[in-house]
Amino acid sequence: MVTKDDLQTFIDRLDGGSVESREVEPGLWIVKSQQGAEVVITYSPPVAILRLRVMEPPAAADKRGGLFRQLLELNARDLVHGSYGLEGEHVVLTDTLELANLDYSEFEASFDSLTLALSSHLSALAPYRER
């Protein structure tokens, strides 16, 4: 099983070691991708959780409905790792990885998939941004 120290090593290797990361508390890191996205990585055995805050949903019900439909469509057709969801009053992009057999390639693929999804979906989500 991947340990907390192993996960730290995986984080340090991302993008050839060029990502900015900091452990804000034991087992909780904020990692800034080269595109500027901040991914929160949590070591929570038996899983590691990667979470990226995307936006706040619009206040108007019709726009919220449109956004939620758009997110479900993106989940179904574009995402290999993770999915969009709601966490409180924020749209988040989340992936959960089992630590039992996790290797660096799988971890890197998840991180890259989340950050790439965000950058490629920004234009589709822009009409729903209010702030």
C-alpha cells in the first residue's frame, strides 16, 4: 500500500518536479499545476483524494439547471478520471484513487486528467460563471 511518504514522492515528481506544492497539514497538500489550477490532495487510507474547486454555481435556477446538465454531459463524454460534483456551494472536480496498488503512472494520469479537463472545459462553463 502507498504510504503518506510515497504520496509525497509522487507529488514531488509531477510535471518533472516543477509543480509547486505545500503540505498544509499532515496528509493534505495543495498542488499548483503549471496551468495555475490548485489541486487539493488528501491522503486518507485506504484512498487518496484529488479535488479541484471549479466555480460557484449561478444563483438563477434556470442557469443552475443548465450548468448541472452541462456537468453531467462532461462527466459522461469527456472525463477519464474523476467527475464533477457539488461540495457545499462549489462545483468541484474529484477523483479517488485506491492506495492498495497505486503506482506513480496512475497518480500522474489522474492529476493530469483533472487539470486538463478543467482547462479544456473552461469555455463551456464560462457562461455559467457569475464571480
